[in-house]
Amino acid sequence: MANISQGDVTSESLYENFVRTLMISIISTVPSCVFLIINGIMLFTLRSKPVFRETCRFILLYNLLLADTVQLAQSQVQFLLSVCRVKVVYSLCIILSMLANLTTGISPLTLVLMPLERYVAVCYPLRHASIITVRNTAAAVIAVWAVSSLNNLTRVLMFLKFPFEKMEVYDLCSNIALVLGALTAEYDRAYTCVVFVSAGVAVTSSYVGVIVAARSASTDKALARKARHTLLLHLVQLGLSLSSTIYNPLVVALSKVLTRMAFLWILNIFYVIFIIFPRCMTSLIYGLRDQTIRPVLLYHLSCRVKVRIRG
């Protein structure tokens, strides 16, 4: 009877853990899938018309949204692996984390370029078409991916110094697992600071430049006002991207003081706030605000209203 009772308790405990894990997974997976669908439709929208494919600010937006979408999908996979305690081959964990680092670096670097494009449009309207060309924009996007890839390459070279034969599998695949020493942690902090400070300076300088230019009689007041609002949105996006950098330190701190179940619930809440929410804001901000994108996006979302747009 004791053995049967003990077996019943064990089965009940396993069932409770399964239900809790399932609930935590659903809470994060449902909004993540919803926004992945919205982001996917937004990406399709940005490639559906020549006016989007041939306008530089939409090319930069596509790059930003693509990075956010890939990061959201990859983060969801890693989150589910962690919650379900799936053991992952260490080399696969490195690949997933490298992809996360690559896309994480794309967003703030793209946010360096987007304010500069708006600054040139307002302050140098006559030269905008010759400076901000599709070819120059494509080169800038390639440079952004190259810088982020170089950051990844640097981390890979650091990893080669560690004995991977002793790291066949890992229970929790995340960037936390891949901070293999003080040198890697210091490098990550330094790189993050440089990137976000550069983006902050670019947005702030562009905003100040637009305000100064708006006082000139020759400046298009409506364009300047719209550019100011856009730059403020860039600043909000930068803040949201920066908020995701405190996710790992918070997770590490809480893992030391909470039980596993409490930690998983808090981890799920932080994941939604710091990872999912910032990655979905790009499509919501631009998709609903931009007068050129909104009708086409709503058409693809609803599949009912036919919208005609030039281009």
C-alpha cells in the first residue's frame, strides 16, 4: 500500500509539473505566434509593392523587422527548450545563441541609420535623392550585417579557447550559458554599450538637427513635424531594445533565490515584457502609423478590403 501511495503521489506530482509547464509554454507561445504572423504579413507587405521595394526608409524598415522577427522566433525556440528542460547538444546551443546575438545587434545598428535618413530628408531635401539612394542603402544594410557578424566571429574565437569536449550537452540553452568567463562578459557589455550609445547619439543628434531646421523658413513644416515624431518613435524603439539587455541579469539574479516553479512563472512574465513586446512594436508602430503601409497591411490582414496604391 505504501508503494502504491508513493507511486500515486509521484504520478500526481509529475502531472502537476506537466500542467504547469504546459501553461507557461502556452502563455508565451500564443502571443509569440500571433506577432510572428503579423510580422510575417508586414514583411510580405514591404515586398509586395515597388513603392516599398524602391524607397530607402522602407528598405531599412524591412531590415529592422526581419531581424526582430528572426530573433522572436529563435528566442521562442530557446525559451521552450529551457522551460521543457530539453537537453541540447552544446554546438547547437552555440548556433542558436550566435543567431540571437546576430539579430540582436541588427536592431540598434539599423536604428542608427533610420534617424540619419530622416535627418537628410528634412535638412537636405534637395540632396536627399542623390545621397539616400537604394544602392547606398543596400550598402549600409550590408555593413550593418557585417558589423554584427564580426561581433559573432569575435565571440566564436573566444569560445575556441574552452574545452568543449567536456560540454557535450547543456540543460538550459541561453546566452547565459555561453558567458564562459570574465573576458566574454566584459566584451558583451562593452559591445552593447558602444552600439546603444552610438544609436542614442544618432537619434538625439538627428532630432536636434530637425528641430533647428524646422525654424528655417525654407523647411517643409509638415515634413519636419512628421520627422520629429518619427525620431521620437526611434528613441522609444531604442529604449525597448535596450530593455531586453537587462533580461539575462534579472534571470541570473532570480534563479538564485526562487524555486524552480516560481522562477519559471517570473521567467515567463519577463520573457513577454522584455523579449516578445519589444520585437512586436516595429510592425505595430509603422504598420498602423505610416499612411502608405497601413492600407496595404490592413488589406493583407483582413483579406477583404481592396486597396489601390500607386507604385
